[in-house]
Amino acid sequence: MTELTLLGISGSLRSNSANSQLLREAARMFGDATYVEADLNIPLYDGDDEVATGVPEAAQKLADQIATADAIIVSTPEYNKGPSGVLKNALDWVSRTPDKPWMNKPVAVMSGAAGRAGGERAQMILRAFLLPFRPRLLSGPEVHLANCTNAFDEDGRLKGDMYIATVQELMTALRQEALR
């Protein structure tokens, strides 16, 4: 069997955000795979721009990365009780591409936030955003990383046995789903 390709999509544009770090830790726990991290620096969706110039190259690249991935992890921060606008914008643009890149893709969702709920509301809304794309969305275990600004050590490794065990369990389930 060929090596799996794992795509990580962070709802934060900051390169070393807690959600990006969480993705990298999850990818490490996923095991042997080619890990690719998506870039969500995509222009804001504008129907007039789409008509005039088509889907932006950055949005098409993301759609292509989704299409070629064997499994996907999405991690979202919680901004004002929902997922980031950056992530929603990326989902909107990908929905405008001609193919259906999310269709039947194994997808694990997680969240990290500074508050004690760990982005639970954002994750719930993100799951609803993904449903129309018909991925094979894993139902759990749910990873809601609370107090995410203090969740990683100086090497970027996740702290806390409970979080480590839960992320590992989710990545084991994602790997099994990708190999299915």
C-alpha cells in the first residue's frame, strides 16, 4: 500500500497558533503519512469576482489538496462563539469548485480555544458547515482543547495525559477510516 496523505486545515492564519500546533501533534499521532498543512490565505468570497475571474488559485489549490488527501483533520479556534471567518470563507470557496472534493473523505474535527470549553461551540457549528459536503465525518472522540495558550510545551508538544490520549484515539480512528 502507498503512504497515506494527511491534510491539516487550521482555522487560524497564525503559523504557530494553538490550532496549528494541535494539528501538528495530531499528525504526529496519526503516524506514518505525508502531512500537508493547508494555507487559508484566500480572498474573501465575492460572487462578482467569481464571475469575473473564476475561483482564485489559492482556493482551487485547497480544493485539490482536499481531493487528493486520504484523510483530513480540521482544527478551529472559537471566535465569538463560532468558527473563524477564515475557515468559513475557505469552505465557501471550496464549495464553488467544480468537483466535490470533500465527498466521502474521512474527516476528524477538533478545536482549541483559550476558554474552558475548548471551542466546543465552534466545533459544533463547523460540523454543521461540513455536512452538506458529505464527508465521512468522525463522530468522536471529541477534542476540545481548553486553555489552549498553555496546552503545549516549549517543543510544541501537547501537555496533559487526557488530551494526549483523546487525540491519539481520534487519530487511530481516522487512520482506520482512511484505510477502510
